[in-house]
Amino acid sequence: MKKITRRQLGYMAGAAGVAAVGTLTFGRAAIAQGSAKVVVVGGGAGGATVANKIKAAAPNLDVTLVEANPAFTTCFFSNLYLGGLVSFDDITHDYKNISDLGVKVVHDWAEDVDTAAKVVKLKGGTQLPYDRLVLSPGIELKYDSVPGYSKEAAELMPHAWQAGAQTKLLKAKLEAMDDGGLVVLAAPPNPYRCPPGPYERMCMIAHYLKTAKPKSKLILFDPKTKFSKQGAFMEGFKAHYADIIEVNLTDEIDSYALTRVDPKTGEIETASGRKEKADVANIVPAQRAGLIAHRAGCAEGDWCPTNPENMSSTKVENVYVLGDASVATEMPKSAFSANSQAKVVAADILAELAEKKKFPPRFRNTCWSAIAPKDGIKVGANYTPGEKEGKPALVAKDSFVSKPGEPVGLREETFTESFGWYSGIVSDIFAKPA
């Protein structure tokens, strides 16, 4: 497995998208930049990156970033917060540096898009005209995919799959639980936002229990038959948390999809007939693209199909969809993917609106997972536009994955590498000094 150097960590996410975005300011003089408007909805790994890269490369373009929250808590590394390895402040970031670049940061909800008039309508009544619209709204949870679950039920059985208040709530419930209590984690069906990954979450919750409440147990109910990095995870469960974790994967005999939850009593039931009463229940339902992408007409079913060469919508002109909301074929719904896709989108918009030179798209993803302190694993690949089953797609190449039996030193390097990556990518997303 190729090792990433310390120097590469600070800029690897940026280089994975389109390396030339940073040099596009040296392209040809822009034509009518002052009249061109770019509106970006969603201030996470995708949207914030697009906004800051476009503005930095073409200062005369009018760039507006619409994000409801004044600060962004990252889903990536939120599991480490649950495990006590990082603080909440460590995973929360504001938009000051993006605003200082000249991006208009509007803290409001985007409620609708008139794609014919090319206008985004905000909850507060403001209407934002655009020449190009970028939608990076993340996910919407399908609460009704779990019988008995709802947005209100999530206050008792948190999902913590949209980072922020829910993340704090889950940690508070773990801290309030008596030693000897039972935690149940119900994993979502594919496809789902990751990170936060359910299996890393298993490890970090188990790490907390091992260190603070060692008599407690953690049960996984999973509707899937297999999962990413399974061999390395299962090895880690056994090595670090054998007396805490119980894994239940669906097979040809038993299904561990949930058929009922009772938020008031903590009761959980699976399709196989297994029943448990959880002291803390972490219920993660099925997901779909954020609501604004559906209202804009970009969705086909739950997700938004895109053109693999530039992440533009296949359904609506002058609109791009990236990150978790998009169908990026083989690319996972990760922050690294969204950041990489954002560079491609930025380059495409700069070429169209500011006459910058356009370069071939490059996509990359790596997902790190913490099994325990000083024990990390990862999976990743490069992606190029191509075909899959006769249809345009992003196709993986040069893939790699951590395997069982790796040396302790390599696992420690991978764990340390993930912290370097986090520092580098949040600097890139939120335009922080390197």
C-alpha cells in the first residue's frame, strides 16, 4: 500500500480534484466577469470548496454561498469525538475566511429553485439569481424507512448522521448511561453518507465504553450482508473490543433490518425476530439527496444523476450537483469525494464564466477509519470518466484497501496520516491558512 508523505497531506485533497484550479488565475482575461453570478447551496466539503476556489481564481465573479448554519460541524471525525479522541471544537469550523475572500455567505435555508428563471428562493424571502447553480445539500434522512422512527424520535434515539446537535446528543446519552448498559447501533442500507461510517462508529463507541464503562455492551444490527474494509474491521473488533461488540450481519437465514423501534421504551426489533431493549439506540435510517435537489428537479429517485466529466446535472441545465446528493457511480459519498468533485466543478465554471483554461478532470477518494488509538485503516482509489454497463460513469482505478494482518507500525502510520489529512482538508474547504 502506497504511503502518503507528510508533505502531501496538506494538499492531497486539493490536488485530487483539478490541480490547475489554483493556477487558473493566470489564464486569459475574463469577459464580463462582473455580470456572472454563481450561487452555491450547501456549505460543507463540496459547496464551501467550490465557493472559495471560484472566488480565489476569479475575484470579479459574484459568488454567493447559502448555508443555514453559522458554523459547520464535520461528519468526518465526528466518530472520533464520540470516542473522546477529539473535541467538538476540533470538528467545528466557521466561514470567516471564505467571507474574507469576498464570497457572500448567506445564512438561510434554500427552499426552492426556479430553474427556468434561474433563481434560488430562500426561506427569508430573498431571491438569488444565478448564471450557474451548484447544489451540495448533503443528505435527507428517510425516517419512515424504519417503522416507529421519526424526526421527533431521533431526539430519543439519535442518528447523529447529520453532525452538530445530534452528535452532541448521542455522546450525552452515552455519558449518561450506567456502566453495564446496552448500546444498539442500527446501520443504514446502501447507499449512505460515509463518513461517519457505522463500523468506525462501532469502534469509537466501543473505545469509549472500554475506557469509561467496561461492563457495557454494543450490538450492531445491519441490513447488509457485507461492508467496506470488513476484514480489517472484524480483526479490529476482535483485537480491541471482543468482550463489548456483537456484530449481526444479514444473511440468507436472518435479516437484521429493523421492523420496529419504540423510542419511549428503547425497544428494537429486527426482521429475524430478534428483540433488544437498548439503553442507548443509535438508529441510522435510509437516506436520499437533500430536499432542495429534489425541488430543483435534479433527482431521479433518491439521488441526482450527473455527467461524470464535470458533475453537471443530467436533468437541469446550468446546475451542478456534487457530494452526497449526487450519483457519482463508484465514488463513495464521502467528504474527500465531495472536495475532489468540487475542484472539478470550480474548474468547469471558471472555464465557462471567466475564460480560464480547462483541464481534464481528476477525481480521488480516500476514507480513513479509526479502529482504536494508533490503529487506523483506509480504502481509496482514483476515478476517471468512462463507462460502466454501457453508461457514462466515474470508474475506479489504482484502488487500495487495508487488509487484516498488517504490521502494527503501518496501522499507526495510517492513524496518524488521517489527522494530517483532516487538518489539510478543512484548511482547503474553509480557506484557512495552510
